[in-house]
Amino acid sequence: MTTVLVIDDSPSEMAKFRDMLSKNNYQVLEAINGEQGCQMAIDHLPDVILMDVVMPEMNGFQATRKITRDKTTAHIPIIMISTKNQETDRVWGKRQGAKEYITKPIDESGLVQIIRKVME
């Protein structure tokens, strides 16, 4: 079973991701901030990470950079998910190491398709 680590500080967004992913037979791990997400990535080595951008303390860009630069977790594809939809945000997210950058609200079938794509 594919394991997806969701890093998002919003309980309502987390619930949406949990429902969407569980329905599509993904095992879901949850982190409520960037720091916890980085530690869980090391501890659990998930197959994919869904990363919110706007979070307190360590934002998604910082957490993505930390995960992709650590030799233990660098192989894990990260999909950044945000309400920030400017081209500069997309470019910056990819420069931090994200494989994809998608904007909220999330379409379930589109999300599953992108997860499959980054795992190829």
C-alpha cells in the first residue's frame, strides 16, 4: 500500500485529504506543521509527501528544502499544495525540490493522477 504523508496545519484540509486518499487506498500519515513533517519523513519514509505552503514556524518551502536536501529523504517526491497560485510561487516551490505544485481547492481524481505521476 502506498503511504502518503500529508503536512498541513488546517484540520479541515487534513480531513479532506484523509478522506480522498483513504478512499483511493492510500495509507495516510499526518503532520500538522513543517517541523513535525520533516521528522515524520525521516521516521516513516513515505512514498509521497503532500506539502501545504502556508504554515507557522517552518513553511512548506522551508520544509521541502530540508526534506529534499537530506540524503535519507531526498528520494521522496513532494507535491506542494497551496492557495498561493502565482507563477513565482510555483517556480520557487520547484526550486526547493517539489516535483509538482498544485492549487487548492483540490480535485480528487486530479490529485490521484498527480500522485501516480510523481511516483513513476
